[in-house]
Amino acid sequence: MTTLDPSLDLFEEIERLKIERKAITLGHYYQDPDIQDLADSLGDSLDLARAAKAADDSDVILFCGVHFMAETAK
């Protein structure tokens, strides 16, 4: 089991990893508020599909939604 350093700011770490991995984060409206705060783009399924299509300069697309949305982006 992995334990987290309690002094680690998860929001800062996620932002650092997004830059390092050239990632974009897409969050659906029904996700938790913390996930919505981290999202580069927030919307419904159609909005996020459009954002994924436009993410040409990203190496990684992190979909915070449902499985079929990630499969569509792939």
C-alpha cells in the first residue's frame, strides 16, 4: 500500500504532473467539486469530446467522466 506524504499539496502535485506529462484534464459536470476545480475543461459529454479533439498539443488526456467518454477520445 502506498502512503501519501501529508505535507504534499495534491493540487500542486497534479498541476506539476500535468505540465511534466503534457496532459489535459477534462471534467464532467457531475464530478466532485475538487475534480471540477482541477479540470482544464469542464462540461457535458459533447463539450468534453470537442475539448479532447482540440487537444492536439497534449500527450495525455485525463477524462474525469465515464468509460465510454475516454474510449471515444481514444
